[in-house]
Amino acid sequence: MDYSSLSAYGAAALWAATFAFAFVGGVVPFVLNVEIYLLAVAALTDASPVPIVGLATAGQTLAKYVLYQVGRGSLNVRWVKKAAASKAADAFARRPGGSLTVVAASASIGFPPLYAVALMAGSLRLPQAAFLIIVIVGRVMRFGAVYLVPELFR
């Protein structure tokens, strides 16, 4: 087999893989960790950080938006209804102004887990546009920082 033409598809394949990995990792975070993927890409390739961080952010944001919609009830997933009655939902409901702060912390530093926060934000009907903007900004900061870590050791 002749693999010489594969290098022409290298960047596009890496970009597609980044988006797909980030999306699936956003829906199934306990199986695929996007931060480890970004560290590997940064350490093992000479890819520009802008498209990689941008596509990882887009994939993760789309995944979290799906979770937001599940929490909101737009997508009928039965087990989520139990989550809406949790203590976390009560805490969010008592402090609606702090809810977006929790989303920002979750998107940027990863605590509390954005998976759960996205479900909760949807169930509490936090403003959709604010949720998306905060997630995008937080993920760009987080993924940009992660992507630059291997540069510290070169």
C-alpha cells in the first residue's frame, strides 16, 4: 500500500479527530479525557494550537449543550428527572446569580464537573445564551492552558 498521500490529509484528519474526540469525551467523560488528548497532540505533533483548541472547544461545547437540553427536558431521558430533585438543584435554585458563577468555574477549572453542571443548568433553565458563552470562554481558557503545558518542558 502507498501511504505517501496521507500526509496531505494529516491536518484535516487531526482536526476531525479532535472535534470527534472532544464531542464524545464531553458526552462520555469517564471514558475519553479531552485534556489528555490535547496534551498528547501538543507533545507529539507540531499542530497549531488555534484550530486544535478551537475544535476541542466546539466539540465539548456541543456535547455540553446536548446535556443542557437533556436537563431542560427537550430531549426525553428519564434518569435525568431524578437529578432535578437533588440537593445540588436546590442549592442552584436558591442562588440563581451564583449559578452562572458555578458554570464558569466548572467550564474553566473543571470543578464541579461540567457534565453535571450542564444537566443542572438545563433543568433549572439557566439562560441558554449565557450558558453557551460561559462554556465557550471557560473551555478556551482551559484547553489553551492545557495545550501549552508541553511547551514548559521543551
